[in-house]
Amino acid sequence: MKTSSKLICVQALSSFSLWLDIFLIFTVPVYLWHASPSSIAFLAFCLGAPMLFLGPIIGSLIDRYDVRKTLVSGASLRILSTLGLAVSPDLNSFLLFVIFKGMSTLFYLPSITILVRQLIHADEHKSFFSHVSLFDQSSKILAPLLAGVLTAVLSPKDLFFFSATAVLLTFPLLRSICLSLRTQMKASSIKALPLYLDIIRGLSIFNALPFQLRIGFLYSLLTSLALGIYDPHLASFLAYEGLPPVNFSIIVSATAGGAICAALMMKFKLRNFDETLLRSGALLIFSTALILTAILVFFQIPGRAYFYPIVWFLNGFGYETLIISSNIILQQLCPADNIGRISLSFRSIQILCVITGPSLGTMLIIAGGRPAPFIVAAGMAFLTASASVMVYLYLQKKQAHTPVS
């Protein structure tokens, strides 16, 4: 089996475990301990807090260490934290292992990113990330369905064992992948003072990044904030509209279907397109979907419930195309010796957007009514897409007028 195929299998198993964990983490406390909405909100904070507060530090540490060791450590921590969730006797211990779960992600995700950088050639990036996205979105649909079926015969907490098993199955593949690395990264000094000095150099390192990578981070953060403003309130909005829960399930499936379609298009039709052009196109599609949503909601268009799945299909298509193209740009433009720190630092700020977005959405609902989050998010997405297109056209025009030496 090719190394890229092994990495895809690892990512597929990891995605299944991730989506199963997310489904269970937010449902088990409700069904077993009757957790309140405030407890669920605190649980979400516990899951994202390690990334928010420790991302840049752990990223700097991982860049200095052997990626094989950090990857195995991250996978091991994922298994242990999942088993801890499975045996938690009460909500307080469950929250503790949720924090532990967030810590394991800090080591696992950047290690996989570094491994992809070292083993996947640039001409394989579109194919690789398309396959990863395809399996990730399929798991997003199948993992909750499987969990729902299995709860008929098992306790919800027992399903965490399936998640742990999925990660455990990646170890033989990870061992084979790690053995294929030709050179072993030597552990750099990880003393406190050099590490601290390396961390405070973060701004200068960011300024030295290629422009397309820096501006891409801004696009992604604005998109994440727009998503955070309206997405957590979607279920309550549909309930406010008088629509049954099945409509929410249909919309979630339509979003995942759009993402799967984006992965297939990237694999078979868009492989020769420039990544920055694809990113601008993705932002345009995403903003169009939000503008259509805002129009349907604000004007209370009759029969809008039948249009929601179509619009959210476009939403999923645009957002997933953005994710794939951004991952490719990160792999191609980010300096190899800082990719762990940069990717985790970006995720830390992204987590901040994800955490603050729902609160902003709540304030908008209080101030402007139910349509307000969709209207503001649509405006943000439109401005981001417009800026992306203008920057792309400006750089293309500038490049066309630059004399060839």
C-alpha cells in the first residue's frame, strides 16, 4: 500500500472517531446526567480551551521534536481520554476527560500536518485532501447514524469504546508510515528560556510568511466567525419556524452532501485549477449561500423550508472547497520548520472565533430578532469574498505587468 493511501486510511479512521466523539460528548451528559444548557456550553469550552490557550506553545514544542514520537503520543492520548469518557461515573469527571481529549488533539493534529508535509508531494495534494475530505464528511453522516442504531442495544457511554478502537486500528498504519521516513528529526533543545524566546518570535515569523498564506488565514478566520454566529442557532431557529427535528437532520445531511460533492469535484474536475482561485471561488459560493439564506429568512418567503436543503448544500460545497484549498496552500507555502506552530496558532485563534461566535449570535437575536445572525453572517461572508476576489485580480494584473527577467 502506498504511503499516501496509508495516511488516507489513518485520516478516515481518525475522522470516524472524531465525529463519533463529538456526537457522544454532547449527547451523553444530556441523557445520563440531564445536563443543563449552561453545562453543555461549559463542556464545549472545556473541549476547545486547550487549543485556545496552549496552541502556540505546543506547536513550538512539536516543531522542535521528532514528529513520530509526538504523533504516537497524540494517538495514545486520544485513546486514553476516550476510555476515560467511557468509564466516567459523573459529569465532573466527564468534563475532566473532555479537557484531556482537547489536550490529545493538540499533539495529534499538528503531527499529522507535519507528516503530510514530509510524505505527500505537492502534485498529490489535491487528490490527497479530496480523499481526506470525502471520508471526513462521510463519517460526519455515518457516525451519528451508527451511534443512534447502537444505542438501541448499548449504553451511550459504551459507544466511546468504538471510537477508541478506531484510533487503535491506526497504530499498525502509523508504525509503517513512520518507518518510511528517511530521516529522523533530532529533538531540539526544549529548555524553558529558548522555548519562550521562540514563542515571542511568533509575530515576526507570521510577518515573514508568504502573502497568500497570511491573507488566507484572515479569510478563514472571518468565515469561521460568520459560521459561529449563525450555525449554533440553526436548530433553535428551525424550531422557532415551527419545523420538526427531521428538517434539521435533512439540512445537516445536505451540508455534508455538499462537502462530499466538493471533495469529488476537487478530485476529478478541479485538480488543475490554481488553489488561490479555488479559494476565492469557494468564498463566493459560501457567501452566496448565506445571502440566499438571509433573503429566505428575512422576507419569510413561502415554502422556504423546501429551499433550505438546497441552500445548505451550496453552503457545505463552498465551505469544504475553502477548507481543501486552504490546506493545500498551507502545505505548499508554510515553512517546514514552523508548520506545527503556525497551524496550531491559527487553530487557537479559530477556536476563539468559534467560542465567541455563538455569543455574538445570541446578542444579535436579542437586538434584531431571529433573522439577524443570518443577515450579519451573510454580510461578513460577502465582504470576505469580495476582498478575496479583488486581491486575486489585483495580484494577477500586477503579475501580468511584471517584466520577465
